[in-house]
Amino acid sequence: MNEPLTGVGVLIRHAVRLDRVRLLVWVLGITFIPVVTYATYATTYPTQADRLALSATLRSNPSFSLLLGPASNLTGAGGYTAWRTVVITGVFAAVMSILTVVRHTRSDEETGRTELLAAGCVGRYAPLASGVATAVIASLAVGAAIAIGLVASGGGTAGAIAFAASVAAAGIVFAAVAAVAAQIASFARTAISLSVGILALAYLIRAWGDASAFHWVTWVSPLGWTEKMNPFSANRWWMLVLSAAATVALTVLAARLAARRDFGRGLIAAHHGPVDASPRLSGAFGLAWRLHRGRLIGWSLGLAVYGTLIGSVARSIASVIANSALAKTFLGTGHDFVALYLAEIIGLMGIVGTVYGIQALLTARTEEVEGRVELLLSTPLTRDRWLASHLLFALAGSALVVIVGALSAGVTANLDGASTSIGAVFAGALVQIPAVWLIIGVTAVLFGTVPRMSVLAWSIITATFIISFFGPLLKLPRAILDLSAFTHVPRLPGGSVDALPLVVLPVGAVVLLAVALVTFRRRSIAS
């Protein structure tokens, strides 16, 4: 008889080997944000006057507390980096852990791989333990990389380690959250949605506590613990005790729930559908809508909320930029800095829309791996029509997400007194879409030719984000900056319009999509 944790070491090694490329991308991407922020602080705010003006402006505006937490100790690179990036890097670490745990628990159980393992010399709790352990290893790797990067950039050792520990702790806590969700939900998609929903709630609780008179509310949120660590300032090491206690409690709860549920099912059993399918499910596009609608609605609502939050600080951030000596040196005077800020935000919405599009398109890969595509193609349904149904929601859904996020920011900024027109904001959103679709086209080609490599799309969008938003600060060569499709997109509102990219990018996207359809016809299914 197997012990409950028999085989856990082998499963951990297998999971790390299986996810080594994916986790490496996560580690490097998360590490890049605080390290580059720290390294460019002296260039962005070169004089003490700039830093004092920044500190005075940000401390007096509660909207910044809502987004990132209370602004303190902003006259040094460490304090600024902690305020600007510790919460957001904690969120990214949490998402990494959620996806990792669900992939190696609920996803494997859903596809039958765990059942095969359980038939051999693997203990009852080994898959759960290995999934959580893999996420913990990845979170610790993120922490180690951040600490090394910050120290190498000139940060104090104690502050760098405190920053790294707070981010790693967020990842570890949400690994345990995902472990519980994987026991409650019957499907991987549901477990991820539940975990991400709890993460979003944690962010909103932290934001409300920081921006309201009820500051104690922040202590309820795990992301509040990440913030309250206060790296490069107070360095409250004892905050790690809260994270450790929550992780242990949630992991024990996950183990107990795993013992009480039936293998292959969550505590919340999946409901059986009606005997006869709805007419809306009679075609490929109806089925695709059923698969994509929850994600599309969730992303749209999330971007609407986020756009509202970042639009609310448009005038405040514009005043910071306008008073910066560096901005005056590079941009001169007389610019509409609110428009420039909104252009950057809309560019970010383009990246986020691309993430949605990639995720939506990779749903097709999930359907293929889990064996449902073969059943569908055994009917008169053609390959072209099936893939086109998923491409439709990847392309149209990504455009909708970009537009909703951009308009939410623009409307909120106007309500706060900005003079930038909503039409200009809408135009800025529209010009992002060709770049979004080009990257989705690359993802489609990967899926159509070498489906196992379609995961490389995440590396592409990560590199695109780094090049687009950090490349100019790092003074990367023009040849590298041009590798990002978003580099060629007009920066609207406030910028000039070059028609050539708005022709070349859509044509490139159409060509890539056509190649994807042709190659998908010729390859074997579930290869």
C-alpha cells in the first residue's frame, strides 16, 4: 500500500522539467519589472527637486494609493521601486502560481493523466503536493532573481531581499489558494477563474483599504501583506509569518478537501446539461461562443474597472510628467501630457488585448489535447470552420477588450477634467488592433504548424511588452525596437499618424491567418 506522498519527488522533477521554459519566461518577465524600474530611477528623476516634487504630488493624491498603495520614501530608488512595482509583481507571481498549480492538479486529473499515475506507485496526495511544490519553487526562483537583480543594480541587500521575499510570499500564498480551488472545481477553467477571482478580490480589498479611512482593511488582503512589508524602508520581516500561516492553513484545507471528494470530480459537481442541445450549439460558432463567453465577459469587465482606475489619475500623472526636468528636456513644453499619458495607457491595453487573444486561441489547443476536436471533426464539420470559429473570438474579442479598456480610461479622465476627446481615445484604441492581430496571427501559425510550440506565443508577447515599454528607457538599438509590432503603431491621442503600418500590419495578419488555416488542414490532430 502506497504512502500518501509516495512519488512526490519524481512528480516534482517531472513538473519542473515539463514547465522549465514556461516558468523561465515567467521568472525573467517578473524580475525585469522591478530591476529596470530601479535601474532607470536616476535617469527618470535626475535631480533632488524632481524627486521631491514627485513625492509631494503622489502623496497628496489618494488615487495613487488606490492603484499601487501609499506613496512613501520616493526620494530614493529603492522606495520608489517598492511603491511602483511590489504589488504588481506580487500579482504576476500569484498568477504564475495559480496557473502552475491548476495545470498539475485539476488539468491533469481532468485529462486522465492523474488516474494513470494513481494506478501505479503514486500516493493519494502526491499530485497535489507536487503541484504546490512546483509553484513554490517557481516563486522562490522569482524572489532569488529579483534579489540578485536589485543588488546588482545598486540596491541595498536588506531592502532587495525584503522586496524579493514579499513577492515570493504572494506567489506561495496563491499557490495554496489555487490548490483549494482545484479541489472545489470540477474543471481546470473553473479552478483558474475561481483563483483569479480571489486574487482580484484581494487587490480590490487592498485598494479600498489604502484609499479609504479604513486602513485596517488592507491587512485582510494577502496583497496588503506584500505592500506592508515596506521594502527598502521598514523591511517588516514579520509579515512573512502571515503569509506562511495562510499558506499552511490553505494547503491543509486543500489536502482535507482532496480526501473528501471523488477522484476526477470537484466538491462542486458539474451539472449535467439538458438531454437535447440548444439550437445555438448546432454549429461550430455557437459552440465557440459557449466556450469563450465567460472569459470574454470577465476580461471586458476587468479591463473596464482597470481602465477606470488608471484614467482617474491621468491629470495627476500628467502634472508629474510636465514638472519633470527630464520630460522637458526630451519633449519640450506645450505638450498635452494627459494625451501622452493616455496614449501610453492605450498601448498597454493593446498588450493586454493580445494576451486575451492568445489565451482565447490556445483554447483551441486545449480542446485538441483533451480529445474533443476529433469527435467534432468526425461530423461534417470542416477543419477550416472549426479553427475559424476560435479565430473569430480571438480576433474580435481582443479588439473588444482593447476598446473597452481604452474608453474606460478616456471617459474617466474626461470626468476628472481632462480635455482629450473620447474620439481621439477611440482612434488610439483602433490603431492598436492591427498589431494585436499580427501577434495572434503568429500564434495561429504556431498552432497550425507545430502545435506543441504554440506556448511560445507567451514568450513573444513578453518580449513585445519589454521592448515596447522598456526599450526606449534602456536605449535599445532601433533594430531591436522595430521587432515589436507595437513600435510601429501610431501613438494616439497626441501623436502623428503614419498610414503605412496601418496597411502593412493588417496585411501581415491576414497572411499569417491564411497560412495557419492551410497548415492546420495538413497536420495530424493532437500531434
